[in-house]
Amino acid sequence: MATEKSYYMTQEGKKNLEEELHYLKTERRQEVVERIKVARDFGDLSENSEYDAAKDDQAFVESRIAQVEKMIRNAVIIENDNDNPNIVSLGNTVTFQELPDGDEESYTIVGSAEADPFEGKISNDSPMAKSLLGQEVGAQVTVTTPGGEIEVKIVKVD
């Protein structure tokens, strides 16, 4: 039997997933059941687009519940051990400077389950995070991205 994938996340990320699961099971699931009941009253199910849409929504909700349950079950909580606070590790916020133009950017490196680039959280599986993990403040790192290679200098690790 194949081992299941581990999902790296912060304690906050796990809590958010638990809240989402609770919402999906207690509220969202019930909303979809009500939509199906109403759609059935419209008559012939073979030509009932409301019924089809509600059933599609139900499949999506049930799929998401299964996915979130799996992520929670296989969660590995990221804990900063701070052996060396100047080395980039999972859970750290790293500030780097693009070379040569000097634009600074900061991202928190999290597991794929809670990655959200718009919130400044990048997945540990991303090319940027893979290049930065294990590096020290002051290091110059080459990052291979889909758009080509870029050089960055690590300015700060929090």
C-alpha cells in the first residue's frame, strides 16, 4: 500500500482547515441538500438544469470534504526549532533582494496546503522556496523559475 502524502502546514493552517471542514459538513452540505430538494420539485429530472447544477455542487462539496479530511489526517505541523535563526526553513518569513535592481520581496514559506501567494505565503514545493530553503542570510541564490533564472540575495529571516 502506498504511503499517503504529508501536508506541511502551520498550526494556524490546520486550524483553518478544521474550520473549513466544520463549515462544509454542517452548513454547506445542508444548503446543497436543500437546493436538490427544491430542484426536484421542478419536475422532469432529465431536463432539469437546476437539479444538475445542485448535484454537481454536491459532488464538489463531498470531494472537498474528502480532500480536507485527508489533509488534516496527514498534517505535519511546521515548528520553527530556531537552531539557527539565520537559515531559511519551513515556516520562516524570508526577505530577499532581487539582483541587480534591488527590489525587495518577503514571503512566508509554508506547506502546499496553505500556500497563497497573494497573502505572501509560498509553497515549500515552489521553485523559489526550494532554492531558498537551507540558505543563510547574506547568501546569493540562483532561482530557476518558469520565466527563467533570477539572482536573489537573502536579506532577512524571521
